[in-house]
Amino acid sequence: MEYMGRLITDDHDRDPLYFDFDREFDDDGDVEGFDGMLQHIREVTSDEDEALRLLTQKVAEKFVWYNVTSRKNNCLKDNNDSRCVKPLETSEMRGNRDHIPFISKKKRSDSKKKSRSYFFSSVGRTTRAEDKIVAQRKQKKRIRGIDERGEGAKRLTGKKKRKVEKVCLKKLGFDQLDFSDEIKPLISWQEGPDKDFKLRITKRLFQTDMSDYHDRLSMPVNQIKDFEGFLNDEENIELAKPKSETKGIEVELFDLTGASHIETMRLRKWDMNTSSCLMLTTSWKSVLNKGVLQENDFVQIYSFRRNENLCFVLIKMEYMGRLISDDHDRDPLYFDFDREFDDDGDVEGFDGMLQHIREVTSDEDEALRLLTQKVAEKFVWYNVASRKNNCLKDNNDARCVEPLETSEMRGNRDHIPFISKKKRSDKKRKSRSYFFSSVGGTTRAEDKIEAQRKHKKRIRGRDERGEGAKRSTGKKKRKVEKVCLKKLGFDQLDFSDVIKPLISWQEGPDKDFKLRITKRLFQTDMSDYHDRLSMPVNQIKDFEGFLNDEENIELAKPKSETKGIEVELFDLTGASHIETMRLRKWDMNTSSCFMLTTSWKSVLNKGVLQENDFVQIYSFRRNENLCFVLIKVCDGQGCRDGAFGSRSNIAN
DNA sequence: GGACCGGAACCCAATGATTA
DNA sequence: TAATCATTGGGTTCCGGTCC
């Protein structure tokens, strides 16, 4: 373990990667990061080896991720930039492609924030011209997609897909962090040993994983460790069944992000064209609702068998999200590298480390591994070992009370260096939460009661609704204030004659211009992701004379055989914009709804319509084609304030 | 008890990113 | 540059709960 000698002999000359922690964690500066880390580790383990391992891991995560990932947008790409004096030659690192970035020490002081270079190439720093070319290419691709995919194509909205910063878990070695031994005892199963406890996947939480309405956690098959040995024959057969013939496998999820709460979930396998995903569905949102997990967090999922049943444990690899999202508020261990590598200070530490690593390897993966290792060594050993003579374990707010003896470090294993927590602000302390810690303000008893209540509700739901029951989340439904259109007289307000000339059709008279529905806009109508306007059949005026025979036949077809009727929507809420939409009819158990789908959100995006607004939809025929006009009658507030009626008319 | 809004649940195509 | 993969999110269905 190269350079460890320094940490014992204090011979910095032997250590070209010397990292000046005295300056990094100045007594006068913010010591929150390291102290907090130490204190937490003291709370979760009394085993010193284990504590050291945890500390090493945390430091490596913080240091490497901050420098490698969150700053990659600042990586040097421009050789003309005065700050990029000595761009790393590709030949130095890895043939023509990869390199470890390097910045001249002398130049950095000019504007360190811009100039700092790190691993990986820069991302997303294109010029306007480049942006334009890229945009044109994308547009062509979309248009080509329409032509090539034809009728079957469902989505071509042109909406730009969110760019997701990619992180390579393997390069960072995080996919190899296996806490099986640590987690296993936390499950606390008293009735027999759990079998086959094993890390299955290390995963970043994406937007879809965090989405309430998707309510699922995806686990791409090719990221799952030992997938072949993962499921037994029976389970493989079940998951291989067509979707219509299986509900998946019932599994238990132990959620160590929040007091080991157990969720009964379903495991499904979705086969796509060229890959497959395992999906944990049903009650995933219960885990999300604890508020512990955030987008971009990293989690690990371990599997095991209890009484032959498949179970999972979820743990959060905490704070990773910060390092991507750069949301320092979420990270009480935020490590201020701008201060650590001060313009005026000695920048030898980090650059020296990079330079040394460049000298010993040209392989970037290896370089990254070395950097991680070096940082962890330096950070941990300096703070844990070299300070041992000054470290404390005192709760009386003295910073140096009792030196940490060597025997304590390796013998009794019950001491972790400690600096008084009174140095830390209450605000910071309150927000702290760490690996494996329970979450929120609830006690264990409260958690247990809540878990029992939810469990009872789940069981009751199954009993009452039987096999077909899909949902029983226990989430309280939003209460919607009801308004009686008839009482308000809105359903009789007919502006046909006023609106008709606004359509401005010059080539012939429009026919059958008629009010069809007066409607309040509900949340679902306003929802972007539903992208539909519902029109309950029993609210439509003159429903019998509304559609011609051909249209009635089309809409009566089973859903699999029709795409609905193409209609035009004139949107008078915003400059007579016209949308081509589809009219469908959804037959429910006891009623039916017409739905205007496709491009409804384009109307919403104008920002004119709000939830609870009242709109009217008129229909007419132009060249025999069915068309609609939408007008806004009044907004929800207007109704309350008497624009179209008195407050007393609002139903309770 | 019926109507229907809200949204859970599901499927899978589109698309950006990566790899060959 | 093409092929492949992983993720996103659009589209659809239908159940639960509330209100009349």
C-alpha cells in the first residue's frame, strides 16, 4: 500500500501524493463534513475496522464523485483557453481517446472554477452553430421516424427528451460495493436463516423510478448480477408467460431506507426488442413516499430467500445524488473543494495526485481506481490515524480530551475519533441522515403501528375485492369541490351565433354548429401526461344526433380495432389555433365518455386554461368532417365571485 | 345506487447514449 | 456510422372513492 509509510513516519518527501489535510480541515474553518462523518459512523458501528471501512468508503465517494462527476462540465476542452495550458495528451493516457485531464498549477489561480480539469471529457459545451446542426439532425430524425414507422407510430411530439447525465458505476467501482454481510443481520428474521443473500443490482434512480404514477422500479436484466442463478425454474416460467396470463411473482421488499418496512410487491419481467427489464411493481410508491429516496440517488438491491420465497432488500447509497445534481442542501457532508484548493494556497495535493497517477498508468479505469484509493487513504488515514493523539471521545465538548491509543484502534475496537458535536450547528445536525439510518420523525413504535395498519388495509382490500383487485394504496383521495352547472345555468349558455363567425371559414358554410357540452376542467383534464379532455356522454347535448352512422360504428369498435375519429379542434382560447385530435369513446361499466386525445396538451400549454375553469365545446361539420370549437366560459374563481352566477349557487 | 372524476396500473415505442 | 441498450414518458384501461 504505497505511501502508507508517510502516514506513520510523517515523511512527506516519500509521498508525492501528499494531501494537506491540516489545511483542508482547518480548525477555524468548517469542520462539519469530517466531524459529521465520524460521529455518524460512531453511531452505526462500534467495530473500528468496520468504521474505518465506512469512512474510507464515504470519503472516496465524496471526493471522487465531486471531482470526477459533478465537475465534468467544467473539464477543459479548449486548447486556446489560457487556463488549459497543458491539455493532457491523448497519447499519454490511452491512445487517441482517453486521458486524465491536467491543469497547470500556475494557471489555475487565474480562474479556478473555469479551469479545473477532471476525469472524463467535457459534456454539452456546444456552440450555437453546433446546437443548430444537432437540432436539425434531430428534426430530420423525427420526420424520418414518421415516414418509416407509419401508422403504428404513437409518439412524435417533438418534445425534447431530458438529458440525463451518465455515470459509469463500473468505472467507479461502486457496482462492486457489496454490503451483504452488513445488511443480513438487519433483517432480523428469528425463525430461521435466510438463504442466498446476494447483491443483485446497483442502480441509479431515474425519473421514471421516482414517478408516482409509474409506481415501479426498473432493474435492467443485464445489470443484474448472476441473473441466470437468480430465479428458480418455477419463477422463470411464471415470468416468461405472456402479460395477459401472469400477474408476476409476489415478492417481499425490505426497505432499509426507512425502518425495515416491508412491502409486498410484484416482480415482473418485461421483454423488449433487444433487452429485458425486471420490474418491481405495486407499492413501490410507498417506499418513495417516505421521502428518503431522491432522483439520482444510488440504491442497491439484494435478494434472498425466506421459506423459499423471493425477497429483496433495498438500501440507499446515500448522497450520491448530490454529486450529480450538485444540490448541496441535501448533503450535510458537502465538501468544499473550491476552498480546499484555494487560489492562493497550495494546489499540489490534487494536481500532484493526478499527475502521479498519469505517470503510473495510461489506463483510465485503472487511473480512476487509483485516484479513489489514494483519496480514501489520504483522507481517512490523516484524520483517523495521524490525528490519533489528539482525537477525543469526550462528550463534554472538549475537542481533545483523550488520545486514541493504538490498542484502541486495533484492539478493543470501540473507539472512533470524535470531535465535539457542539461545534456543529443544530440546523445541520437536524438535517443529517446516513447510511442505513431510519428516516423521518417517527419512532419505531409508530412505524410498526403504521406498518400494521397498512398491512391490514392491504389484506382487507384483497378479501373484499378478490383476485381482480389491483390497487389498495390507502392514499387519501383529493377532495374536489362540486359545482352544479345546471344550477348555475351554465349548461344553457349558448354562444353558437357569436362563435360561428370567428371560425372564419371562407370556402363554404359550416354545418350543424351546436353547443355540445359545458364542462368544468378537472385535474385529469389538465394533466399533461393524460393529454386528454373527457366529455361524459350523459352531459353531451343531443347525443343521438351528434355523430353520423359511420362515426358511431367506428367508435363502437373494440379498442384494439380503432384509433378513434380524427377531428379538428378550433381553440378560441388562444388565437383560433387548430389542433388535429382524435375522438374516442370509452365505454365503462355503467356509463361512457368521449375523449379528445392527442395534442390536447398543446391547448393546455398556452396557459389560458386552468383547473376548475368552465369551458364549452361546440361541434360542427366542415366538408362533412367533424370539428369542435373550444371556448372558455369563465375561470373557477370567476364562478365563485359571481361572474356567471352567485356564490350561493355553488353546490356544497 | 349510479355517475363519474381521479389516478393507479400497465404496456411499449421513442429516443439519447453508448458501444462496436 | 450503425447497432444496441437503457430510460423516458405517451397512451390506454379501468378501479376506488366521493358526491348527488
